Amino acid sequence: MSSLAEVLAWKFNDAPGIRTREKKDGKMEIFDWPSNLGPKPTKAKIARWTAELEALPPPVDELATAVDALDVTEELKTVLKDVIKAL
């Protein structure tokens, strides 16, 4: 499950000035909310945003994808060199 801070960072594109903290009961709360973002979100809005965030597909690791492509390219080079030698 996503944390309150993660949900707010996602929804508000890491806007500065949003701060959360853990209450004595262990639940998280919005501690600081910039007025330029409008009214502080309700629990219902936060629950909806949390569901939206968790429904998204996992992010693509572009670096890992590039490394995988590079590995395949190197393997193909090796195979082609072996084929050329065999001819």
C-alpha cells in the first residue's frame, strides 16, 4: 500500500511545502499544506488517489531495459562472428 506522502507527491508532482507526519496512534496526517494548492484534501479524496496510484502499472526501469538491449546486441555480435567464421 502506498504511503500518504507517496500519494501526495504523485498527485501534486512533488510540490514543495507538503509535509506529513505520523500521529501518536500510528496513522499519517498532513502536517503542512501550501495554500496555493487549494484546500487540504479530504480522506475520501486521498483514498481515491491512493486507489488510482496503486492501479497504475509499475514504472518501467529504462536503465535496465537499455542494459538488457545492450546484452542482446552483444550476444548477436558473438553469434554473427561465429557464423562468419563457420562460412
